[in-house]
Amino acid sequence: MASSTQADGEGTFSAEQYFATQPPPPTLEQDIRRVREFAQQHVKEGRRVVLVTSGGTTVPLELNVVRFLDNFSAGTRGATSAEYFLNAGYAVIFMHRQFSLQPFSRHYSHSTHPFLDFLELDSAETEYSGEASSDATRISAKPSERKQLIEVLTAYKEVHKAGTLHTLTFVTVNDYLWLLRAVAQELSMLGRSSMYYLAAAVSDFFLPRQRMSEHKIQSGKGSLHIEMDQVPKILKPLVNEWTREGFVVSFKLETDASILIPKARAALARYGHQVVIGNDLHTRKYQVVFVSPISSHKRSASLAGNEEAYVESWLKIDPSTYPQKEIEEDIVEELVRLHDTWIGVE
Ligand code: PAZ
């Protein structure tokens, strides 16, 4: 396939070109109206707001999608962190891949901890006849599960009552980019009280709509060649245009640990945001590295872009304590501290 004529260089779109040529998701307007209402309510109540992105984006290969490329992410990092942000008093916009893990319900994921396995039917009738009638039968949780269930359910109900969690879904990288831009523009009214916690695994390449096959790509003609364009580097306009004062935290996932810190530094130098959290695929649940410019630790300093002025610090937990201890608890605690400094609350 030929490269798009809309592109900057060969296969490279600027953010502007991207949004001028790729269509918005059909529900964007109503999604953003709800985000606006949520943000306005929490600004009024003096709460900080964090946007947590979570899960992987897809890249469809056809307009009537049968096949797509996907990015690795179960949504554990985002869903777990969202709970700790809620606990720290933040209002959370949880923008996640449809059907990936969500705060609270993540504890009962169908694959790792299916809830049907720990429910019990309590009924004399069931015992005698082996059949359950909906009137006579009570359902209870196995004693071994009750403590955690009560904790999770209590936190879930409290958050529901306080209205501090708002969820948004994306599937494709196109949905993600449009939503991220629109949410950031809405949250810009919060100034330094907003935080962006970008844990989603976002595709670096995409197939422009103009070059997609309408129907399912047919086999029978030998191998398939697809030329993809590069997704625009969205952190640049996020930081420089859409939300100039927000506290922006991005994640960097690598499988070669030796390039994690150099890549994190390069991202900070390029985009000028506040923190990159580096993680290696295999150890991500037990250790992460925070890389940040010294300016993130001092409200008045402005040293972004200076390679020498970065600090790195590792957060680690003992793998034998997982999942009772989750590294996201420490990640969020550290970020809240850095956000305090950013706002000037020290
Ligand atoms: O969702 P998960 O817990 O399975 O994985 C989290 C993660 C590794 C996707 C996240 O921590 C991350 O690094 N996100 C950014 C990925 C990237 O470099 O695009």
C-alpha cells in the first residue's frame, strides 16, 4: 500500500494532520459532555481530577472489522492505580479499553478469580431435591472470600455514592486519540489540579481510514503486505497545547531493560512533561523506575529538556508479598507527593 499523501514525511502524521483526516468516534460528543459535567462538579467541590488511561488499543485492518492488531495490556496497572487514586481523594476519569479490567471488579476477573467459584447456594430445598428455587434459596460467599469481598464492596459503594469515578471506553487507537484530546481540553480548566496517568498501551502504527479495505481482506493471494503509518506523538500537543498546566505522567514499557532509562529520558527531553514511569514487561508488577526532570520536584524551576537534570528512582516490592501488596499503592503515593509539589501544597 502506498503511503498517505496527508503525511508529514513518509508515513508520519502530525497531530493536526491526523485529526483533520481521521474521523472522530460517533459517541465523542456525548462522552465529552459527560466528562465536562463530571469535571465541573469536582472543580466546584475542590477535588483534584486524574485521567487514568488503561488497556491496549487496537488497529483495525478493515472498515468492517474482522481483523485487527492489538497492544499488550490487561488493564491491571490502570484499574489498580485508579482505586488508589480514589482512596487518595482524587476524582478519577477511567478511560479504558472496552472489556479490560476495571477498578473494584478487577478483583473478580473471570479468568483469575471467577466469582461463581466462591458463591454458595444456601437452601434446605437445594439439599433435599438438588434443585434451587429463587424464593427459597439464599446466596452467600464462601467464608474464605468474605473479608476481601466486604472490603471491595464497601469501597465500591462509597465511590459510587460520592460519584468520584467516571468511566469511558475506547477500542481502537483512533478512539483513544480523539478521546484523549477532548478530555485534556476539558480538564485544562483545572490547571495544575489535573493529573494525566497514561498507562494505556497505545499502538505506534496505524492504518489510515483512506487506505483500509472496506470488506474482510481475502486470502488466497499469498502473503499479506500492509504498510502502516506512524501514530502522531500525542504527548507533544498534550503538554504544549491541550493542557499546559496539567501534571503529566507517561509510562514506558520495554522488554530490553537496558534501554528503559535512556528511552524515558529521551521522552522527557522531547515532550517536556513531568514523569515517565519505566517498566519491564516481565518485572512490571514488582518494580518500576520513576524518571523525572528536577523541575518536577521544584515548582518554580524550569529545567525540562536538560539531559543532566533528570532524577531516577526505583520503586520495588517483594514479589512474595504480591498480590496482598500492590506496587500501584506506592506509585500513586509517590505521584500524589509530586503532584502536591507541582501544585505548591508542599
Ligand atoms: O495493563 P497491564 O498491567 O497488563 O500492563 C501495564 C503496562 C505495561 C501496559 C503499563 O504499565 C505501561 O507500560 N504502559 C505503557 C506502554 C507503552 O510503552 O506504550
